Amino acid sequence: MARWRNGFVANYFHIIETTANDRLQHWLRRIEAGNAAIRDGEEGEFGRRSRSGC
């Protein structure tokens, strides 16, 4: 795990990284839910199976 330093710039980039990680996890959950729906014979959110790349 990264060690964050004190200061405005460090806090600024920490906020950006935290937000980016949150949005990534959000999209990965949506992709997985869509793929699960397709596996169950339903229509997924994106209309086809997606690969998360992770």
C-alpha cells in the first residue's frame, strides 16, 4: 500500500486516486452483473458479454 505524505498536493492526489478507484469498482460491479445476467440467459446491461480486464 502506498504511503501518503502530508500537504495540500498530496491530499489533492489522494482524493483523485480514491475517486478513481471508487468509479473503477462501480464499473467492474456493473460489468460482472451484466455478465451474470447473460450467463443466466437474460439480457445484460451492455447487450453482450464484457471483459473487465482485471
